[in-house]
Amino acid sequence: MLFGSRSGIAGSVYGAIVVMGTLTAGSAGGERHAWKLAVATAGTVVVLWMAHVYSHSLGESLERERAVTRREFTAIARRESSIPLAAAAPIAMLVLGAAGVFRESTAVWLALAIGIATLAAAGIGYARAERLGRSATIAAVAVNVALGLAIVAMEVAFRLH
């Protein structure tokens, strides 16, 4: 579901971008407190996931011209669960950094690397689901990875100032 199902790909991309953006904003200025970053990232992802589920429910309600049922709402939440799932491994790296398994700066970079890997895997998953050829697969992965690398570039820029 996290990397390859049709229903999980979009959420994986969105979740990875949210995680990476939160990490970059949270570590701006060179301060890296892995525990605070883990909590902020988890909180941000959960709130944005809830907003995502809510807004999709509103959209479906308007489209169907009736309120969504509890069952439909639950199905939407389950369908969008790849958003918080995409945050699990990066947050785990931050927790390990906070626990002293490795340096906090290493934890941040590992979390960002996992975000890039998630984006690449989502691009591959999309290409497989759509049965794209080699060139289109490379393009799908490149677009996803470029989004992540743009965030990494911001992290580097923050570190240089």
C-alpha cells in the first residue's frame, strides 16, 4: 500500500513531501532537536491527514448530494492512510537520533533520504500501475525525486546561512 497500490501512491507522495517540508522548516537555522522534530513532524502529518480526509469527505458529500456515511468516511480515511504511513520510517529515524543511536543531524539526513526513496518508489509504483515504458518510468521517478530534492536544496540553503 505504501509504495505500489493505486490508492496509496498519491498519499505516499503527499506524505513524503509533508515530512520533508516539516523537517526542513523545523531544522532551519541549523538547530536540530530530533525529538522535537519527530513530534512536530508526526503532529503535522496527522493534522494534514485529518484535513485531507475531511476535505475529501466534503467533496464526496457535495458530489453525492448527501452526507457521507460513517462507512464511507472510514473508507476515505483508510484510502488516505498512506499519508501517515509515509511518515513512519522518517519519524523512526528521528526517534533513533533522539535516543542517541546516531547523531541528530544524521537522523535528519536519514529521514530526508527515506523521503527521497519513498518518492522514487512511488514513481516506480505509478509507472507499474500505468504500465509505462522505460522513458515514462524514468520521467515519473524524476519528477517525484525532483520534488524531494527541491526540499533538500532548501535544507542545504538553510544550513549554509
